[in-house]
Amino acid sequence: MGILMRKSIGYTITLLAALGMLSSMVIGQNQKLAQTGMKFLNVGAGAQQTAMGEAVTSIEGSSLSMFYNPAAMARLSSLYDVNLGQTRWIADINHNFASVAISPSNGDYGVFGVTLQFVDYGNLQETIRAGNEQGFLDIGTFRPTASAIGLGYARALSDRFSVGGNVKFVTQNLGEATTALDSYGNPDKTQSSKDVLVFDFGMLYKTGFKSLNFGVAIRNFSQEVKYEREGFQLPLIFKIGVSMDAVDLADLDHKMHSLVIGVDATHPRDYPEQVNIGAEYLFMQILAVRGGYMSNNDEYGWTYGMGIQKAFGDVKLGFDYSYTPFGVFTQVSRISLNLTMLH
């Protein structure tokens, strides 16, 4: 390893450590364990990424990178990339997501992206306090929803260093809340909906030592949101990761085999620190098998998945699936569809 390379790695480690300390100060000053809101923003999107235990902060990827580290899409190798998917979350909650990235002029002007998220919580029972034997009246059902639309941009500033960011408009609608009943028994309603601007930032550094990458991301940076008298913060999270294709260390054909391994350390605002580990084995650039582990969670840890992709001329299609055993909630499953148009 040359002197210049060692210096570059040293500078990168110093930068990452500084960002880590800054994040610890920002998050630690306002840490509220299990007390943040709009938690859907931290539910993993993308079957490939979640099958790898979400240890993808330093892995260059598709438009789905905007959900993890927007800088990781800076070297998008296709003209455009489209992903659609759904997460069958716990308690029959459905998370739907989509992402689109465009890289005009072979990325000379950077990569532009759009993300969409929509959460359907289903019908919930609505009640109001009353002086009867039960202590409440059943007044029907309501259907809360949450959504986010984001604009992302990433650019490779050099052959090794990339940066990226997202700005998201996030809305959470708890429906019309019944505050009282009038003298005729009709409900008095008030709308319970809030929106806020949310920002994500990320960087990715290619060390030059084979495929070794470092990545940093800070997600869900925003002001506090307040319903009536109670306010809450969003689930700010800081992530730092390292990854490498282990095939670089063996005498194997990269067109036949790839084994990407990623490790992420995370510092959430509302939960103790965690370490995520993930791996993806890709055979003949067609069939992928994935696995991961997410530490320090109450109901889940191991993640599994697989995917298949195939190029048809200038178009590549892909399908991915991930499965996460989820303790008393049984399981969480995700599917993703990918369409890529090559340059």
C-alpha cells in the first residue's frame, strides 16, 4: 500500500471520526429512548438492502440508496433506475415505496432522484371517553396514513469521493379525531395532520485498496413536530459503514462470483447503538443469495433473502425478496422490482 493511499485512508478515518463525534453530540443532547415519532421513516425499504441487515451505508447501489446513503448512487452506471416495492410490516401494516434515479450525460451533472413512501395502517377502532360502565363509547373506525416524497442528488467529486443529500416532505395524518359529542350525539371533529421538511446527508469514499469503501449517512434531520400540547422529534440516525467484495482477496473471476460484505455501526436518537452485518453472494451476475444480522433489537436480528436479475439488451430487470423473523409478530417480508436502462 503506497504512502498516498495510506494518507488518504488516514484522512478518511479522521473525517469519519469527526462526523461520528458531531453526530453523537447532536443526537445525545436530545436523546429520547423510544419517544420519537414518524418512525416509518426508519423502516427499511428495498428487499436487497434489508436482506443484508441494512448494512449498506458504504455499498454503491441503485436509486434505493436514497433510503440509506444518497451518496451511494453517485456512480449510477445506468441512464435511469426504477424500483418499486412493498413491506408487509407487523400488525398488518403495509409500507409501499418507490425510487427513481436519472444519470444524464453519463453522470457529468450528477445523479438526480425521487423517492416515495406511503404507509397504510388499516382501519383502527375509534372511541371517546364516556360515563357509562365501559368508560368509553365506540364511535366507529378511522384510517391513519403517513407519506413522504423526496428529492435527492448525488455527485462524485473525484474518482474516490462522493456526496449526496435528500430533502423530503413528510406528512402524517391521524385522521379526524373526535373531541366531544354535541347534545344530539353527533361528534365534533378536529383534523390531526402534520407535515415537516426532513433532510438526509451522506458521503462515500473509495479507499483505492481493492473495493474497500467507507460511508457515512445522517438521516431524518428536522425540526420538532407538535400535536396539540405534545411535541416529538423525528428518528434521527447516524450511520457509518465499511464494505468490500471479498472476491478481491481470492483468485476468482468477478464475472462469475461476487461476495460483498458490509458492516454498519448505527447511532439512533431513540435507541441504543447497534451494529449491522450483511453479505450478498452474486453468481454469474444473475442469482443473488443474501443474509444479515441486526444487533441489539428486541424482536428481530437475522435477515435473509434472494434475488434474480437479467439483462435484455439495454434493459435489466430484477426481482428481490427478503424475510425477517420478527419474534412474537411472526415475520416481516419485502419484495422489490427493479428496472434499469443502461447507457
